[in-house]
Amino acid sequence: MKFVSTPYTRISPVNRSISWQGDWANQELCDLAFEKARSAQAKWRSTSIDERISVLKRFASLLKVNSESIATTITLESGKPFWESLTELQSSIAKVDNAIDAIRTRRWDNVEPNATGSTAVRYRSLGIVLVLGPYNLPLHLPGAHIIPALLAGNCVIFKPSEKAAAVGDWIAKCWKEAEIPEGVLEVLHGGVEVAQYLANLNLDGVFFTGSYRGGVALHRLLAGRPECLLALEMGGNNPLIVENVSDHRAAIQTIVASAYITSGQRCTCARRIVVVDTPKNRTLVDRLVHSMEKIRVGDPFQEPQPFMGALVSEEASQQILHAQSMLASAGATTLVACKSMPDNSCILSPGLSLITPDHQVDEEYFGPLATLCFVKDMHQAIEIANRTRYGLAAGLLSDDRSCYEHFLNNIQAGIVNWNSPTTGASGKLPFGGIGASGNHRPSGYFASDYCSYPIASVEKNPLQLLPVSPGLEAID
């Protein structure tokens, strides 16, 4: 079905200013982007890896040169504090070197000589891939797909989140100034209708970071098209278990960093704090509740800078407040109330609700709201931690290594951390989950794996006679 461009205005959750204004792509622009990518594909694929690395390095340099302006745009659109936007930008710059290292480690051509010739594994780009970006880390997370895809020789069509359109323009600008060839990276703005239309084109891959609902919609859209590789990076209802720790201050810092960084708008945020019920842990929870009142929340640009800024929109803020109300209606006790700030309803203070082990909650509350429950022992803690259809991240706070090993062997998640925030991902590791959190295509250091496919070759020169098989004796 043909669709036309739609005017769109993005209002910043920080100060209600217009952060982006323009027209979304129409069908003609989508078709044109695809044709340009198809025309550029053969030449970009045949470009040497060194030439592609040079383009990537120039892109990283441009991010660094424009860091203040880009970080300001990230904050205006996502609502996160300025310091955190700068951190995201540094992660995006580091992604270039990590991607180069990853492709050399995981997808480098290899030829092995043998007595009769050689065997070889070589890697070839998929072709044209679509990257659909999220709003919470609007520079780094799309880059986690785009950078390894380009490095592997793919052409990329990128649709930023409509909530981060201005960041998408910065991405397009920096790649253009890095002298990426025409058609190799095409950026198109739009909502769901644009994403659906692009996904229906004759693509070779679709890489998505976003909600479970969005990932399922793409999975259904691509049903019957096994030739199009789908890499899904979705949400999580992530548990953080507190067993026995001697340093309560460090534990509280780790819980706060897990549950409330980016105002809870990370897929790896801890949504469920599961605490083994001991007198020491009761004291720890009391200190946590007291400490949460001291977390600085406010305007993302203010000085001194806050730990938490704004949520991405008024709608997102209201969804969290509604979730808190629903928890209370179901019997939860509000330990710390999540409240909106008087001068900006997009800014919420952190919330914590006490539930019982029998309370079934398997929702990803994408904001600064976590639940806490006390359990009798680690066996029950792990059972409750695994009581989710998701499987992205999980963490354990414990002084006992044997307890961690038991946790590691029994928890169901793709990211499993010990005495470290659930949000503490490394650029040198894979990033992805199981269940409703992904489709076994981890990103991060392993993103290079879904950006190319292997070609296996048995090579002999000159041509040699084969051993005679039964029934072929008469052939001369």
C-alpha cells in the first residue's frame, strides 16, 4: 500500500523545545534509498578492508570533534543527563576499534594448506541490511549494528527512532563527512509505517534493537523469508539477587546503578531486586530505601549534574506511574514512591515497591521503577529470578564465589554479572539474551557474526584424478 510523507515534530522532554522537525520518508524515498544501496553494494563489498577501516576511523574522529554538540542533542532527545550522553558518545567511538578487533578475531579469512592443496574459510557480506534504532542510546546502539555491518562490506539503510531523529541526522552527517561512498549508508526518518515498508523490501538482513512487541512484529513480517537474516535485541525483566555482602555501601551503589541509571531506560536495568532474607540484608534494604531519597534527580543540564534526568516522553512517564499504581492495587507496598517533578512531569524520582515471592510480575517497566522481594534462600531466589519469559541480564551480589558458580550454572540469561551492575556491559563481550530478549543473534563483540556469512572452499591446483568409486571403473 502506497503511503505519503508525514510532517513530524519532536518535542524535547527536557525543556519542551523542538529538537527535530521535518517530513518522514514516503514510499518513493524508501524505494530510492534501496536502489542507491543496491547500486553501491558490489563496489563497497569489493572495497578492501583497509579502505573500509579508514572510513570508520574518520567517522570516529568526527564523533570526537563534534562531541559537545552530539551529546547535547542526545540529552535533548533522550532526556538523560549530559554526563551520560558524553559517556554514550565515548562508547560509540570505542565501538570502531572493538569492531575492527572483532572482525579480525571472529570473521577473518583463513586458508590452510594441506598435502593436496588447501582448505579455506572466507567471509562475505550479506548485502543490504536495515537497521532500526532505539531512543534510549540513540547513537551507540544503532552504531553497534551499523559499524560492524559497514566494516563487513554491507550497505545499510538506517531508520532512527522517531524520538531520536536529530541524533539520526548527526549520524548521517558524520558518515557523510567521513566520505562514505554514495548509497552505502542511507538514513530515513519515520514511524512504524516506514519501518514496515522498508522491512518488506528485498533486504538481506534486518537488525533491530527495541521492545519485545516490536521484535515480534518484525519476526511475523519476515515469516517465510529465511533468506533475510533477522537479528533481534529486545528487552528484559532482569533480576538482581542480593545474597550476603559485607560492603553495604558498595551493594547499594550497585543496586542503584543497575536499576536507575538512564532513569531505568536501559534494557539491562534490574527490574526485580531479589533479597535473601537475613537480619543483615534487612538492614541493607533499610539503607537502600534511605539512600534512594538522596539520589539527585533533575534537569539533565543542571550543575551539579543529576544521576537521573528525564524520561523520553510524557507518555513514558505516565506509564511508569500507572505501573506503580497497579502494583499497589495488587498488594505491593511502596517503599519509595516514584514521583514526577513539579516543573517537568517527564522527570521522575526513583521508585521501589515491595512484593511477595508469590506476586507474579513479568513486565518490563521501562523507567525508574523496580520491585523488591525477600526470599528464604538462594534456591528460591534463583527460582524467582528465572520466573520470566525474558532472559537478557541477571546479577548476583555475594561475597561467596561458590554461590556465584551455583548462580551462573542455574540462571537463565545471556548476560550474567557478579558484584557488578546488570547494566555493566563490556565492548569486548557479546551482548544479547534468550527467551523474549532476543533470537540468538548477540550484538556487542559478536555483531560481526551476523553481518557476514562463511564460504567454505576445498581448493586444488592442478586438477587431479579422484579415487575410483564403485561403479565408475569403466570411465576412462
